[in-house]
Amino acid sequence: MFSAGPADDGLKGIARGSEFSGTTRVASASAEFWIAKAEVDALTALPAKGDTIRLTSRAGSPTYAVSSVQHTDMGDLNLILVWEDLPS
């Protein structure tokens, strides 16, 4: 299951009196690919950092690189993705 959406993170810092006029936030996009335990068990090799995933059913067939593989307590895999700007 693929999901993508906006992400919003706050930067932590120290405010001293009036030197800090507001908060700083970083807006980005988050993309993940979730694989259920049944599908993980059927794989002949596990995904690894640096592998790519191409979404062939989407316009332009976007390609994502795996930046992190997270194993869940239930045996599922959650792949944290980054968008790859690859030449066609």
C-alpha cells in the first residue's frame, strides 16, 4: 500500500526574550510503502535502502528510492521513500 501526503515538522531551538519572533516549521512531503506480513513472507529477498519502487499505474510512472526499511512488531514492513528525479 502506497501513501503520500504533506508533512510538517517544527524546528526546536532556544528563545531569549524578543530574539525569537516566531516558530520555524519545515513543510515537506512524506511517502511510504507498506507491505503486509503475508507478502513479506512470500518475498525471496527483502527490500533494502537504495532499492527503487516505480509506480507504473500512475501518470509519469514516478520512481521512489527506499531511504529506510522499518520492521513492525507484527512482521510487516514500512518502507520510507524519497522521490527520485531520474532521467527517462
